Amino acid sequence: MNDTAIPGRALPIVARAPGKCILFGEHAVVRAQPEVLLAVDVYTQVAIRPAPEWRVNGHPESAASNAYLQAAIRELWAGGEPLDVTVVSRIPRASGMGSSAAFIAGLAASFGAARGGVDRPTLAQQAFSVERTAQGVGSPGDTSAAVAGGYLTLNTDVAAVGEPLWTVGAGPDRWTVRRIGDPGWVWVVAFSGLPKDTGPKVRAVGEKFASPEGPELLRRFAEVARAGLHAMEREDAGETGHLLDQNQELLRAVGVSHPRLEALIEAARPAALGAKVTGAGGGGSIVALARPGQEADLVRRLARAGAVPFATKPAPVGVQLV
């Protein structure tokens, strides 16, 4: 893995950042519970160059309406010259695969390079701050995956697990991010075609966690995430798949599944050890762990069910200059 700083560079600058897939603990991570996720080898590329006015892919109106860009300008480019921001992405928008986090990480890295360079812990903090400003809610898992690459865990309360990378946030809203080992598996992420909206879903789940049954739900989310992490450490694919299914039961309980996503999970079953919604839910994508030797069959089944599947491994490097 590459944890080196982003070096200084003169404009124009091009950076690329990977998407992400959450395996365990989405939503509960916002309430300081563990999360396990990986950066996936599907990328967004961001280029910046001087321009007479702010533009995104040549369009001034796109720059003015992009909440992420506007937050990044205020927080990371105050007083800077206008730029033309060109974005090329293979990550479907609103898919639960971290398209906004990859864009923010690429943009923040480009700004940091233009201003003399930036280390990755600072970049992780900056990217999360921009995303939270734009969305109003969330945790730093997505942006940390885009910055770091590889497999990560947040809020793991076992000091021996993983290499500590950084702590993001302040006060009660603090998350410790650690790098964990790669079990060497192929994951299949399948975009349903149904867009998700992160902010409203996170807020709705927050209300569920604040209800009388909330503490028990949070306890179960944490229990499954820790068990999933340890199963992955043992490279126990069968147990990991079983725990993916358990995590999906919890996501149903907090109301973030959808009939379309459930249909994809059922389509995956014959070729998968386990499958679940990944990301905010209500739309977006599922992730499935293929049975050994059945990766191609799993991809075919999900494509026949009408999804856009990606057979993926971890992106070995987080955001980097191109």
C-alpha cells in the first residue's frame, strides 16, 4: 500500500481516486460502531487547470450547483484562482460505491498538490470535512478508503487489529481508521440502477437508532462487524459470507433495503457465500462474496437480473497524482 504524501506540483494537475465497498457496519459507524470496508479498483479522475471562471467539465453552471466543489473551494481553496475541473468517472453516481468520496479525494489531493503538497492524514481529514459539509451527515469511511486504498476498519476496539493510519474528526465525533490485511478474495458489487440518496437515509436510520430498540440494534451491528473482521483475518470465506447475510438482516431491520436490492440478493444466492446491501441503501448496490470458482457465474446471474456488476479486488493505492 502507498501511504506516502501527495507531493507539490504546478497546474495543471490530474489525480485519480478509487471507489469503495462497505462490507460490515454501514450506518452504525455514524454512531461510533465498527465498520469494515475496502477501496475498489474502479476510479474517478479529477483534473484542474486555470480558467477565467469556475467550471466543471467546461460548464460554469455545473460548478455553481456542485455542493461538493463549493464546499471544497471554501475549505481548501479560499482566495485561489478560478479553475476548470474536469471529471471522468467509472463509478456510477448514487450507486453506494463512493462516487462522491472519490471525487472529493481527487479534488482535495489536486488542491493540496497545487498548494505545495499534503500528507495523507491531513488529506483524509480534509476530504471528510468537505463531504460532511456537503451532505450534512456521515462518517469518514468512504473518504478514508479513497485516500488510503486497500482494506480498512473504523472504530475497532481491539488495539492489535490493523495498522493505525489516522484519527478523523473532533470531540465526540472521532473515528480511528486502521489498515487491515487482504484475504485475497474477489468481490462482486452490483449496481441496481436505482439511485440512492445518502443524507436522508442516514438521518432516517439515525431516528431508528434513537428509538427504544436502537441500543440493541447498534449492539448487533457492532457484534456482526467485529465477527466479520475476525473471519476475514482468518481468511474464512464461508463464515464471512454468513455474516454478510446477518448484516443484511440488520439493514432490513433499519429500513434501508428495497425490493429491487432484495431481488438482486436472491439472484446472487446460488453462486454467492453471502450478499448484502452496501452503502446508504434504499437503492444503490449490493455486494456479494462469490463461492470459490463461481465468480464469473455470479457476475452473469447479476447481469441477467438487470444489474451492472463489477468483479473487483481492492485498489492497492488510494488517491494519487497521475
